Amino acid sequence: MTVIIAEKPSVARDIAAIVGANNRKDSYLEGNGHCVTWAFGHLIGLAMPEQYGITGFQRENLPILPAEFKLMPRQVKDGKEYKNDPGVMKQLKVIKELFGKCDRIIVATDAGREGELIFRFIYNYLECSKPFDRLWISSLTDKAIREGLQSLRPGSDYDNLYLSAKARSQADWVVGINVSQALSISAASGVWSLGRVQTPTLAMICSRY
């Protein structure tokens, strides 16, 4: 059995129609020796400071620089606390089961840095070690999908793309977590947020205004 994992359900349906996976199951499509499943955006991300034993905003904890970044499922707010998103946990369970019983994995997340990161974070979080091939297409026409499936590349060909995405993700974490905490501690009034992209973008908007 071959498992194909797409980035979103709509793409999975387009690919499933081409490979003949027409039987709808719970969170995947099956048929003709294929199971086509999906993520919905970033199911897995970098863990927050609490996962490293750091709670609250304390000056003595800064800078927070994990020796090794941990991965965790996407969180949702429940009252004053955060917990694993139930929908994400359900989808991860399905993906893990499919990975466990398949003979082959084809990665069909979006052809780009973030698409690569979405799959690799899932793959690493689930501690999967099976080799995988990469479907790299920029169009979802039937012709493009068919041609892409006929010219799959080894997943290792995209290791550098993943490392680039991973570095960007970790850089965002280091800047966002540390600078936001530092600003909040210095302001001593509420919680303030700074980010690598959000803050210069906001500055441009304010300047224009």
C-alpha cells in the first residue's frame, strides 16, 4: 500500500481522483492500492517554553535558547490554559496508523519551504523512519498530477529545503519568545508581542498611517 499525504483536504481529493482512491474513510481516501490523507496546515510546531520547564516571564530566564527544540501538536486555548487540538490529535492518529502499515510514502504537501516543513515536522514527531518520495508540482491539473507521479524524487533531495525551513522556524521562535518576554518584563504592564515579521510589518503600517 502507498500512502500519499497532502497539505490540505482539497488537494488530497484531487490527487485521490487521479490514483483511484475513491472510497472515503475517516480522514483519508482509499482505493487502488493507495491511501490519500492530509494535514490541515501546521499540525506540529515548536514547543513553548513551558515544555522546557520555564513558566511565566522571568528576567533571569532570558534568553531562552533550547539546546534541542521539541515538537508538539497544535494547541487551542481552553479557558486560561492551552491543550492539544482534538482535531489535530485525531488526524495525527490516522496518519500514524497509515504510515505504520504502508509500504511506501509519497509526500504531496505544497511545493515549497513551508510545505516541506509541514510534512517533516509530522514525520519527525511520529518518529517515522520509512523512506519517502516527493511529489513536486506547481499545478493541480490532472495532467500535472499524473506527470508529477511519474517523476517522483527521493525525499532526501529536499533535505536542504527542510533545513532552511527548520532554521526559519527556530529563528522566529527565538526572536518571538525572547523579545516578547523582554518587552513585557520591561513594560511591566500587560503582555506585549514582538515578532520577526509582525513587528516590522506593523511599523510600516503605522508609518504609512
